[in-house]
Amino acid sequence: MTDLIESEDELLDPQTGAVPAAPRHRLLAALHRLRQRTPLGSGHEVDPERRRRRTLAGLLALALVAGAGATGVAVHSRDLRHARAQTRDRMLLHLLGGSATLTLTAANVANGLGMPPDFQTPLSADFSIAVRNDGAKPLEVTAIAISVPGVEVLASAPHMTLPPGDAEALTSRITVDCAAANLPQYPSGVTLTVRTPATKGVPAGPATSVPMSFDPGHPAMPDSSDDTSPTDPYLLGATDSYGSYVTSSLYRLCGDVLAMMPSQVSATAVSGSPSPQNPVVSYSLHIDGNPKSAQMAVPLPKPPAVPGVTARTDLTSPQEVGSEGLDVNVTDRITDCDAFGRYLAVRGGATQASEALNSATPIGLQPVDPRFRTTPTQLAAAAQPEFDGITPGTADLQSTLLVQLAAACPDL
């Protein structure tokens, strides 16, 4: 009984037990105290079922985080593969030269393809661009669209397939309305229609429009016609080959066409009394009004050079050729009869004297419209039939000039 009573006393007044030894290290002690404050650390105060649920929740959260990470890695890898595929399939067409080349050929003019009957009718020319395929797949160009006021596509360039790294020129036939008020100086750009070409067992890809802009203010081709030699009317403008007129300017193209539409010119010998002391030969030119285009006569800044001859005119400033025409007088002074004689000797002799004098005419023709002014067309080109005897009724002109030349240079 005594033992029982003592045991009950101990239950009612329990004795203090031994205090757990504290961790030796301060950091371990801090972690121990922190663990005791957490629900999982104070096990004697938390319901076991609650602890189980919290443990499961933590494991589930950890699994979700791990799954999300794996999904992110997979999506990133897929995006990289897609980006590489897009780069491989991307169309990379580059324009070479920065603009288009406009070409009017003498052959087309002779065949009536490039030369309009008058300036109010659109002219036809070649419109060429150079492109390079910098993509990884071949591309087929199926059409070229040009959105430029006053310009229409007459015949698009034929279909052309560009292998990777290949560069080709695409030439379309266009019409240019030089009379259009809103015609720009330079074409602004083109739109190419391209697709991947069909291969064995694989159809052609869908058509895609690729706009290409030209460099703003692209300069025209250099002028190669500013020399002082007599000019053939079919060799005007900047040429890259015989009978071709090449430029990147629509204005220059129209100006070259105007140069091939010179006004009709008639010539009349002016009577005089030339002598070795006064070796002058004079003639008058009448320039008809040009119904195809308004033109003006201008003194040439660099008169054509003919050895032994100095040509002067009474035209001192630009003057428009009206509907009634324009008359100008030319006076040729023979400054060196021997030099002039040697010049004629290699060109057929004295019978070419009148034509040689005409070649020295220091007058040119230009369009009145300042947009289309290029190197002035030498008036001698339009008057040449008058001086070489092709036009009926010019025998008096030639005979008169030859008589005056003989009086000025008796030894010619």
C-alpha cells in the first residue's frame, strides 16, 4: 500500500527529469530550436494524421515543381528546333545594285517595239533587276509586279528558279507613259511572287509576295555622249553596248526617246562674197515645230570640233521652237584651209565639205519639259539629210556652199 501511495504521489507531483543536452555548436542549437517550432518538428504537439497530410502535400508540390521543370526544358528544346527550322526555311532574297536597269535598244526601236509614234503614246522598254537567293532552299520567281505611276508591266519576266546562293537578272517588258504628270524620276520598287519549286513527289510551295524597295534617289547611268564629235541620232544617251540606251531614271529614258524624235530641219545657203581674206561660209536653218513633243533650241556648251573651222550662230540663249518653227543663222569661218582639207581627205574629199560644215553646227535641241532634259541633241543630226543631198532640192545648197568654199580656200 505504501508503494502505491508513493506511486500516486509521484504521478500527482512528478519529479523533474534530466534536461536534454543542448547541441554543442551554436548553429546546431539554432537549427534544433527552429525545428522544434515547426509543425513537423514538434511531434508531441501535432496530430499524426495532420503530419501525414502535410508530408504528402509537400511531396506533391515537389513533384509538380519537378514536372514543370521537365516540361519547360522540353518546350524550350522544341522552340529551338522550330526556330532552326524557320531559319532554314526562311526566304532570303536580296536585291543587287539597289535599283532597276531601264534599257531601250536600237533593235527594238527599229522593230517599232520601243519607239512610240509620238510622245503621248507610252514607250516600251526592258526593266531588269538582279536578285540573289541567300536562303537554304531553292526559290522560283513566278511574277514581278511594279507599282509605279505611269509604268505598266507588258510582259513579266519568265519563271526562274534560283538555287541557294545563286544570283540572276530578271527582265520584264514594261510601258512608260512619259506624258503622265505623276511619273516619278526613279522607280520605287517591285514585288516578287516566289515559291519553293516542285520536286519529285513534292508539290510546289504556296506563293508568297516579297516586296523589294529600291535605293531612294538612285543615280542614273553615267552619260557617255558628252564628247564633241558629230552625233548619230541612233547613238544618243548612255550606252553600254552598240545601240543600247541604259539608265535607272525614267526621266532619262523618256529624254533619250525624245532625242530620237528631232524636229525636221531645212537649210538654205546665205549668199555672200567669201575670199581668202574673208573665209566665211554662211547658211540658215529653219527648225520646224515638233508635234510629238515641245522642244527648244540651245547653244551647245561644247560645240562639235571640226579641224580648221570655227562655227558661230546668232542663237545666244535657249529659245523654244514654236508652232511656226524657229530660224537660226550659222556662220563658219575657215581658220585653216590645210587642216580642213586634211579632215576632208580622210572622209571622201571635197564632196563631203557641206556635211562637214553641218557637223560643226553649235546648236542643240532639248525638251521644253525640264524633267527630260539630257545632253542636247545636236541639231546637225536632224539637218544631216539636207547637207548630204538625200533630201530633194538640196543640190542648190551643196553647190552654193562648194562655190563659197572654193572662193575662201582656192587650194582646197
